Amino acid sequence: MKASKGDWVLIHNIVLCSNERAPQVPDDTKKVPLESWVKGFLQHDAEVGEEVQVRTITGRLEKGKLIDVNPTYKHNYGNFVPELLQIGIKLRKILYGGEANE
């Protein structure tokens, strides 16, 4: 995917390799690198996968591998849990006497 100068992009960078981590870091954390994902405005035309430089919204210049153009949030709060719906209904009844007393 091609990205143009000025596009809002996401970059990835390895800040510290696993062997460079601080000695007080927990053992399971020491096994993996310290990584950084930064969003910013691309400073030159590039293809996804290339090393690029971005200017963040706060004005910092950061370098890293171009991951995505116009990145979006992809998280959610998980699947619907029917038990939670029933808990809300029962709790309303216990606290307020049900819907008739609202």
C-alpha cells in the first residue's frame, strides 16, 4: 500500500532488544523486546513496510517501520454476555423495586 507525505499513519519501532532490558524487569518481560507504536503525519512518500519518519500531533519526529495508513481502533469489549444482562435486571429490582418504581 502506498502512502503519501502528510498521510496519518502508524509506525512500529523496537526501542530495546530483549538483551538490553533493565535487570529489574520481570523475567517474562525480559524475554521480549520493548516495542513502540506511534501515529503521526508521514514526512515523505513511502510503501507499507518501509522505514519512515513521522511528525506526531505533539510535534515530535519519530522513525519506524510503516505499518498502516489512516489507522483505526480495532478493539472492542468482547462478545455479548447474557448473564450480565440478567444481573442488571435483577440488581435494578433489588435496589429500586423494578421498573415500576423508576
